Amino acid sequence: MSESKRNFEYRGHRVELTREECLGGWVQTYYYVTDKGGYELECDFSESEDTLNTWEDIVKARIDEELECDHPWQIGASWISEDDVCIIKDGNLIEVQCCEVSYP
């Protein structure tokens, strides 16, 4: 296994990527995104065989996508459709009422 850990900062965020054997015995990649104060914004894992270079690109794209939102890092913010109804209180997104999707 090549490089197993990488830490970097990107657009005001700290990112930790780790590729290691999980308790089940196979290799997984874990990622953590925090703000500079250490508040966790997102974390996840994958069983893919992608390199840490690929994962760095994936996480950077995820951060870019989130920062394009009106309310970054709030639940569902990057996945809100323009047809959805958002309820905002004191500048914070508190609820998303999704539009109905009709299928032919």
C-alpha cells in the first residue's frame, strides 16, 4: 500500500485523508473536513481503490460545491433544488420542503 495519510488545507478548511485497513481486514479510505476551528463539517469513508491524489481532488470538488451554496455546510444545502421550499430562520436553513417529482 502506498501513502496512507495526508493532511492539507483548502479554501479555509482542514482536510485529513487516511487509507488504512479497517477492522474487517480490507483497506478503506476515510476523509474528514473541518473548519479551521476544528468543527467537523463532513466525514465519510470508501472501499474504493482510488489513490489519495484522487481523493484529494474529490474532496476539493466537494468543498468547492458546498461553498457555492447560499448556506454552506448546512444539512442538504448543496442538494437543494430551485423548486424546493426552504425555511430559513435567523439566517439558518432549518427545513427543506422538497417539490414533488412526477414520473411519466
